[in-house]
Amino acid sequence: MADSNDVPQLEALSAPLGALISSVGRGVAEAQRELDAATIERIRELYASDEDLAVELQRIGYRPTWYHIPEAEAEIAVALSITAEERTDGRTRLKMYGAPMDASYTNRFAYNLTAQSRLKFRVVPVPPSPQAEALVVVPAVVGKTVGDARLLLSAIGVPHRFPSGAADAALVTSASAEPGTLLPRGTELVLTVQATGGGKLPPTSTPTRSPVLESTTPGTLK
């Protein structure tokens, strides 16, 4: 038989049945949020990379898979108890509590039941929602030519703006957002390109020498 000190502890662990059920729901919601956050983080990592494979995946519009918990089934062994509370209006309110069916409970109350709990759920991939599909993520374009950067940004639908007259061969030197940034709706990526010079210097020519003037006197230079 368990020590009597276990009883107060058991009572402290008891909770209203509704709270037990809602805690399972909160756990599923938190798990779903973690799955979504992990997918967004993978998207950011993909678009922040400038590796060849990542660039090719960006070109074809690849997005990491979204996962969804479509159902959750919980089976928790608890001992149920009902208590009555007197309300100020004279009515009686019944509340149902659940206590965990652990070894202390079964020994203390000679309850012949194997304590067990089971949580069952499935995680399946699902198509992204329209909002997730519309996410605009900034790729790594600094260091690329204007032509390559323009093709990449247009392929993945990132609104962007280059300086007027930027040559395709010029290099992108900076962008208004870091790679992997989620671009807010209605915002465009502003890019800075390598400044071009004001023209080339003329080629250096061999200087010409002034003709030698000969004096009228033979053999004498003036």
C-alpha cells in the first residue's frame, strides 16, 4: 500500500476533465505550429543559399513540403470523480475531475486496472494554402549579373527594381532585403548594381618627334 503522503500529491495532480481534453487540443495546435514554422525555416534556408542546386530549385519554383495533422486520438486512463460546489444563487454546480491512474493510485485504493495512456496521430503532407503559395522569399542575387538576377527574380515572382539603364553584364552589389527574407505584400526588392565608368581612355600612341631642322650650313644643326 502506498504511503498516505501520496494522496495529497494525487489530489494536486487531479484536474477538471475539460482541462485534460483541452490540453490535448493545445498540444496538437502547438505541434502543428512547430511543423509550419519548420517548413518556413526550410524555405528561408533554400532561398538564402546561392549554391547551384538551390538556384535551380528556385528557378522551378520548388517549395519544401507542408505537413498537417489531420486527426489526433488520445486514450488516457484516469479515475473520474464528481464534486458539488454551492453557488451564490443557492444552486449546486457539479464538476468532474480526472486523476492519473498511476501506481500510487492503484495501490492506495486497491484499484485493479493497468495504468496506460495512448496518443495516436498521423502527419501527412498537404498542398500549401493559397497564402503559403503566395509567400515571396528573397533569393541570393548579390554577386550575380543583372541579367541572371533578373531572370531568377522573374521566375520566382519577386517584384524587383533595378537602376534605370542597368546593363545585363553589370554585377549586383546590394539588395534592400537579405536572402531568405519574406517580402511583405506590395513591396519590391530594390537592387544596386556596379557603377560603370564614364568611358575608356584613348589608347596610348607612340609620341612623334619634331623633324630635325638643318641649317643652311652643311653639318651644322641649329
